Amino acid sequence: MKIPVTLNGSKIILEANADESLMKILHKNGCTAVKSGCAEGFCGACTVLLEDKPVPACKIPVGIVKNNDIVTLDYFVKTEEYSIIMNGFSKAGIKLCGYCNAGKIFAAYQILKLTKMPTRQEITDYVRTLSPCCTDLETLVNGIIYSIQLSNKPLQRVSND
């Protein structure tokens, strides 16, 4: 099956069976930041932005993403939003391991886009299921709060330039 998408700012055709996971197909197409983790959609290792919303690519059948915009961490690292998030994480003492980065970074991105300041509990609830492999929950929440403070405003949609 041929599935047209915009992947990391470029219009491409994905060749896949409709029921294959988006994670598997993205990895086949060179998106190495899309990792395989729990295969249940909770750990965050395979997280991508689908239409600017974080989703677990392991749970998305590629057949339903036709004509959608997909952004992986491979592309997102070039954005201003990524720099803000990483500065907040650094201030909290977070050193990401490389395996679970996408879930944590895209969760922070989603929270930063909110129009109101979330409470510490709301942030904690949002990131509670993410893989704890390189930081603890409290430090991750602190990193997101620092990112919010550094952004000075909710972030806008990721540019596809």
C-alpha cells in the first residue's frame, strides 16, 4: 500500500501494509529516534508528533496516517522548541539516555503548548507512565516547569520549513 504523508517536513510515500505499526515503518525510513520500548504505548520511546500531537507510534497502524503530518525527534531537534525544552531539562539536571528521549521531550512540548499554566500535579499525571530509565518523575516534572519558565509563553505549532 502507498501512503502519502508529510514526514519531518517532506512529502513522501510510505510503502507498507496498512496494519503495520507506524513505529516500524518510520524506523525503516531512517527515523532512528523512533525506538521500540514497551509496545503498549506507555513508555514513550516511540513517541512522534502526529498532526502536532504526541502519539505512541507502536500503537498506530500506518494505514490511518494517510495525508497526515508526522514529526519525529530526528527533525524536532532542529527547532527552537527543542532548545527551550533541553535548556529546562538541563537546569533540572536531566541527562537523557537517548532511548526514551522522544516521550519526555514531546510530553514537555505538549505541556508547553497549553494556554494556561498547568499545576505540578497535572504535569505529574501527564508524564507518570513514561519510562523512568534516565531520570525520576520529580526531576522530569521540574525540567518541564523550568522549560515553561524559559519559554515565557505557550509554544506554537512546529514549523515544517
